Amino acid sequence: MQTQNRLLDDLARVASGALGVASGMRSEIEARLREQFERILGQMDLVTREEFDAVKAMAAKAREEQEDLEARVVALEAQLAAGRPKAPKGAAVAGKKAAGEPKSTP
């Protein structure tokens, strides 16, 4: 019985040693892959997260300002349409002269 225990103990030591080596190999492979990815990504023309967030914030602000200005234009156009006085008769004649239309006779 004791020989079997020694055999099992030896097998357990070999297995744990193999697991230790496999674990070391795994961490080594991960480190190498990480280095390769960092090198490849470093060669690419990518933006950082901070730059992306800054540009995203600028775009959102520009969009808000554009929407505000659009609303102001619509309000001003409505105000002009509602409050526009009728053009005097002389202004219509002057407009015709400027457009090259013949002068009407009264």
C-alpha cells in the first residue's frame, strides 16, 4: 500500500509541477500577445478615449447651439410675417423699376 501512496505522491508532484509550468507559459504567452497588440495598435492612427470624449462633447454643444439658432430663426421669421406692415405703393413701383419692369402709367 505504501508504494501506491508514493506513486500517487510522485504523480501529484509531477502534475503540480506541470501545472506550474503551464501557468508560467500561459502568463508568458499573454505577456507576448499583449506586447504584440500594443505594438500593432501603436502603429495604427487611433484616437485616445479622452480625445474622443472631448470631440463628442464639442459635437453635442454644436448641435445644441444649432438647434437654438434654428429656433431663433423660426421665431424671427414668424415675428416678421406677423408684424410686417404693408409696403407703401411707392415702394412697389420702386421695386418694379429695380426689376426692370416698365413703369406703369396712372
